[in-house]
Amino acid sequence: MPKSERGIQREASMDFKWTDEEQAFRERLLAFLEKTLPDDWERFSQHGPASPELTRYAEEFCGKLADEKLLTPHWAKEIGGEGLDPWHQTILAEVMWIAGEPRGGQYMNVNWIGPTLMKYGSALQQEQYLPEIVEGKALWCQGFSEPGSGSDLASLRTRAELVGEEYVVNGQKIWTSYAGLAGTCFLLCRTSDDRKRGITILLIPMDTPGITVRQIPSLIGEGDIHEVFFDDVRVPASARLGDEGQAWEIIGYSLTNERLGIPRYSLARAALDRAVSILEDAGDFDDPGVRIEAGHAAALCEASRMASYAIVSKRAQGEKIGAEASSARFATIMAERRVAEFVSEYLPEALCDAHPYLKMHHQRGIVAGIAAGAAEIQLNIIASDVLGLPREPR
């Protein structure tokens, strides 16, 4: 059956069974992981994808993944991919997240940095940045949140002033993942006082003079978040992505890719299954209350997966994805939280290194309602853009 017809059938019936070819692709990925990951991978990876050790390993891993044509298989062939459809992107992301994301921060390159550059980048920017991503050699960070301007990006204050042929950047970013090791920053900055149309994107090398990075100690992993200071940072005007004031449009496209490119529901379900297996082996899963709680968590994981698959189906058909992506994202947040609560309640020793895989999921779950837009922001989008409810007066 042609892909287009299969996609229509999937969307009409909500029957998201994998084809033989798709299942073979998943098996190929699993075989690669089995062959490539070190024996102590779960303990090694528990400190998070931004730890210096895992970041170094991720470059080696992504290089091997690229050699097998498995790093960007859903990209067009002329850009270094294999031309596979969004379902293959979903399979790739699920397998990697269940494994604890051995791509490290490079998952951002694959999911949304690269596609955003393809759509909005100049020929020079594409030539400069895309080959490194395809080869697994690039690590980016995103300069979005600021003190007093977290999920409300329209209130950001980091400013870029065009002086001749250069932008001069001054300001501060916070909670910036991977900033300590990244090579390039995808930076949002203000170029005019218009709340939304005054925001512009600059692609800034992190070794540019005037940039200072400070790590923020946290519970979610080593080296995961930072604050970044920009003091009279000068970059050429050619570093601008798109036009001045176009950032809001570009970010809308990018965040849709990011929210759907991180299948947290798959890691949550894998963690839940692992927790249930441990409880069964210990004879602690016979309690009806425990089984009910596990069932609730499993149901939320499946609801999140179905909501995400419905969006992937639209993407596979070339349809525009709008605010419904926030519904899928919020469903995932609920699933992550419920699984984390289940593990905390019935296997608290997992949070003290007894079960590294469950500890790793718990750390990821902490940020589920913050990364890619806070849960409250997702609910606001759903209320206004999906349900058509009036906004609260400001």
C-alpha cells in the first residue's frame, strides 16, 4: 500500500500498527544499540545526556550512527538523509529515548535545529552547519529562557543592536541546556520593542568573545543547565536566521518539531514496565492498590502515545500541525509525572542508585513539564487555540 494511503488509513482508524518495513527498521536500531552501547551503559548514562562523559561518548556514538545512515534517516537524501518518512523519525526517537538517549544533546540537531535551518537558513548557513549535524559532530544549545522570562518568550530582554555589519548582543539567558559544551547557540534576542515582532534569531559560536557560561547545580543530571551572559558580543549580520522580527514564526515551527521529537511517553512506559517487573520479582505487585496505580500510569502512557501518533500521522500526510501539538505534549507530561510518582511511592530506593534506569527516568521526568514550554503554557495554548476560550484579561 502506498505511504499516503497507509497514512490515511492510520488516521481514519487510529490503527497505528507498524508495517513489516517499519518493524525491520526498529529491529535494525535495536541491533545497533546491542552492538554499540557499553555493557555498563545504564549506570554510565544515569547522570544525564549533558554530562561531560556522556557528551564525549555521544559524539563517538553519533558518528557510528551516521556511518550506518541512522542519525538523520528522515532527512532528504540531498541533505545527507535517507528520505524516510516521519514514522521512521518517531521509531528512531522512541528507540533512542527508551535506551536513555545515547545521542546526548545531538537529538536537538536531528529533531529541530537541522529542519529549522533547512526551512529558514541561508545557503551559507546550511552549508556551514548541516554537514556537521549529518556527521554527528555538532552540539547546539538554545538561548531561550531568561531571568523573569521563562516560558513567556515574548518578554525576553536580551538585546541585539545592529551596528554597521555586526550585531552587538547584551543580556543573559538561564536554564540553558548543554551550554557548557555546545559549539553554537540558537539565540533569541530583541531587535525592537515590539513584543513579538521585535524578536530575532542569531546563530552564535559559543567561543565568541564576551560570552560567559556558568553551570547551575541541579537534581536533573550533571552539566545539564547553565546561565549564559552576553557582554558586548559581536557577531556578523550573516549570523541572523531569517529576517529581523521573524523569530516568532520560526520558533513556532521549531517547537512543534521539538515537542513531537522527544517521545517521553516511550521512556515513561519502559520505566513503568521495569518498575512493575522489579515489584513482581519481589512479590510486591499482588496488592490491588499497587496494580490499580500501575494501570492508571500505563493508561496515561498509551493515551500520550496515541495523541502523539495522531500528530505524526498529520505530518506524514503533509498537513499543517497547530495547537493540537500542545495537547499531545500535555498528555505526555501527565504520563511522565504519573510514572515518576509511581516509582517514588513503591520503589523509593530507585532514587538512591539501586536501579539506575529508574533514577534516570525520574530525573528526566522532573523537567517534563518545563522543557519545550511549561505545562501551564501548553494548557493556555489548548484553551485559546484548541477550545477557543477567551484569554484572561491582562
